Amino acid sequence: MITVTRINNTQLVINADWIETVESTPDTVITLTNGKKYVVTETVEEIVDRVIKYKQKTFILNRTINTNSENVDK
């Protein structure tokens, strides 16, 4: 999940796994896989960076959980 800011300065949390496209039109528009669109104040680059950080965190957490589970089962 990533936090973004709508044009009216309210924050919104979006499931990063559901992002299909991020466009600069010149406003940044995030389109989800269900077709829903959000116009946000962040740049495309900021959104990409947040998604990368989110994916890195989930990968590390998944590796930690799987490693701990393997040790417990032995």
C-alpha cells in the first residue's frame, strides 16, 4: 500500500499491486486494474519510487517469514 495525495490535499492509500498505469497528463493520473482513476499531486517518479519501496518491503518481509517458518519446521 502506498499513500498519495489527491488534488484537494486529502490523503489516499492505494494498493500498489492494483496499479496498472501512472501517467503525467500533466496531472499525475493513477489507473488501477479495475479501471478506477485517481488524480494525485505526486509526480510519476515519486509514485514509481513509492511502489518500489513498497515492493522491497514486502519482499523482505516475505523472505523473513518464509525463512523463519522453514527453521521452525525442522
